[in-house]
Amino acid sequence: MEINDKDIDRVAEVARLRLSNEEKGLFLPQMKEILEYFKLLDDAKVDKEIKIHAVYMEEHLREDVVKGCVEQNKLLKLSTHIKGDYFKGPKVVE
């Protein structure tokens, strides 16, 4: 796969980076080298089934326990930002 300046710009955009032209010039050969390593991995012969974990990992989940919750009135009394029976939040959409 050939990589060019347009690809570098796209990667920088997705990563929310502002790269100078000098940084892009440094990044381009580094990105090509990284992709070459991935190509080596793609070409590697693997005789065994690939596993996500080297050791079996069992999920340890806790039991669901029903607990009571705090009454709405008590919570509303703790805030000064209320409107009626609700918490008042900042305006998001104009």
C-alpha cells in the first residue's frame, strides 16, 4: 500500500492533530515503515490457532442485587439548579 500526503492529512484529522509541513515530512516515512511491519505480520506463517488470550480467562460476574434509591425530593433539595421537579442543566441547543 502506498501512502501519500493526503493519507497523512486524514490520519492527522482523525487523531485531531495539527501537523506542520515539516512534521508531515517526518511522519510520512515513519508511517511507511509501520505499514511495512504490518505487511510482515500478514505474511507470517502461523501453524496454530490464534487465541485472544494465552490463558483461559473466566468471567467473574457479581450477582445483581436490588437496592433502594434516593428519593427525588431529597436530591432536588441538594441543588440550587432546579426547575419544577427536574434538575436544570445548561442550554445545549439554541
